[in-house]
Amino acid sequence: MRRIFVLTLSGFWLIFWSFGLGQTPPPKIYISVDMEGIWGVVHGNQVSADSPEYSAARKWMVEDVNAVLRGLFEAGVKEVLVNDSHGSMRNILAHELDPRAALLSGSPKPLSMMEGIDGSFKGVIFIGYHARAGSLSSILDHTISGASVYSIKINGQEMPELGINAAIAGYFRVPVIMLSGDAETCRQARAILGENIVTVAVKEATGRFAAKHLPRELALKRLAETAKEAVAKINSLQPFLPSAPYVFELNLHNSNQAELGALIPQVKRVEPRTLQFQTKDYLEGFKLLRALIALASVS
Ligand SMILES: [Zn+2]
């Protein structure tokens, strides 16, 4: 009698499993794409829409993204959102993107390079990212605004965009699983997000405006294969979120750039060129930071 019961129970699980009810759904992936860390890019002219060099870099950008998408779809991913995250955020021509992916294009967007992220995603990928302002041997190193920002610190730690944005993903409990850019940017990603993140250095900078690139074919192959690897190890990665309260420190290039931001009651001008504020909520802090950077450009 007992044996029959056990057999019946296991039969039930077999039926349950064969209908796919016991399987975890394929992970939904979010991609943020910047341009300075794209293969082939070494100069500001290549990432500026008014330059004749821009159209070539724009093509390299979508090729890097499509290589990652190929790897993701081969790994069984069914849903991907690609957020164009550089300058006007209208760099990727919609018809050139892998048609299986959704594209978020244009600006401004409240969460900027991370607009559209939420807790339904299982992993975040940064493509074409660059190192923080003041990095040695890194293509076009800067933090959000090359014209205004000397450095950004969160809870005392100097942050590149990849750290600031990873914490937005962390707010929604989503880990960053992969990054591509130059070798120094990959190093900064591992230092901040942990050694478990997989990275692809598509180029190695010899200075701010020169780099040795991987052969194109090899770069695209690595981007696709690393995306597959990232999906395979997705459960071993932890979301990144510094602990609250969040102390944001914005160091600007010139003292005038701090003048308008200092008018906001919550914001302290702790040095002539430095604004500081504290928030309990990370997204609230990020939005105030963006507003202060925008004010710096008109101060
Ligand atoms: Zn950019």
C-alpha cells in the first residue's frame, strides 16, 4: 500500500516536470551600451554625432551589441532590453540591431544609462563602458560629464559610471554579470563588482587616445562566448549595492560649477568645488546627483 502511494507521488512529479512547470524560465537580460569602450573607438570625434568619423563607430557599436545578443540567445535567453546609453542615446540604428532584442533609444531618461531596469531582469550587461575620470591608460576616461566632473564618491569610494549604474541594478536586486570595454575598465569592474564578473577587453589603451585592439573577428567571438558564459554563471553573482545611508560627493573642475547646486537646501558645499549630500534611498540620491551635474553645466 505504501509502495503504491510512493509510485503515484513520483508519477505526479514526472508529469509536473514534463509539462515544464518545474523548470526555471530563461533569464531576462538588461543591456546598457556606452560608446567609448566599443571596439575601434579611441577618440572623442568618433563618438560625437557631428563628426564624419561617427558613422563608423556607430556601426562598431551595434556589431559589439549584436555579438553579445547572439551569445545570449544561443544560451537560451528569450528576452533582452538594450538601452542606448551614450550622448544623445540615439546611436544605435534600430534596424541594425538583432531583431530579437527590444531597443530603448533617446534621452533624457529618468534613470539615464539604466532606464528600464526593474526586478524582472536576472542580469545586467554593460557593453562599451569606460573607466572613471583620472584613470591611467584608458580611452576617453571620464565620469558622466567630462566638462564638469572631476570625481564622484559614494560612501567615500570613488566611482566610475559602471559602479554608479551597478548600484541602480543592485537597488532592484539584479547583478551585473558581464562588462566589455578597454582593459583598465575591465580591471575597475572586477575591483568594484568582484572577480566573478566576466569581462571582455576589446582593446588595451596605451594612453587616453590610443589603443591596441583585438582582431575584429576575435573580439566579436569573445563577446558572444563571454555572454554565454555569463548566463551560465548567473546564479553565482550577487547584486551590488553600497549600504545606506548614501553619502554622495561631487567634485567639480571649477568652483563656479558648484554655485547653483549649493542653493539646494539638502546640498552642502563642503569645499569650493565640492558638493555633498546624503540620502536613504539610492535612486533619490542618483537623481539628485544628475541634477547637480546638469546645474554645473549652466553655473
Ligand atoms: Zn559615453
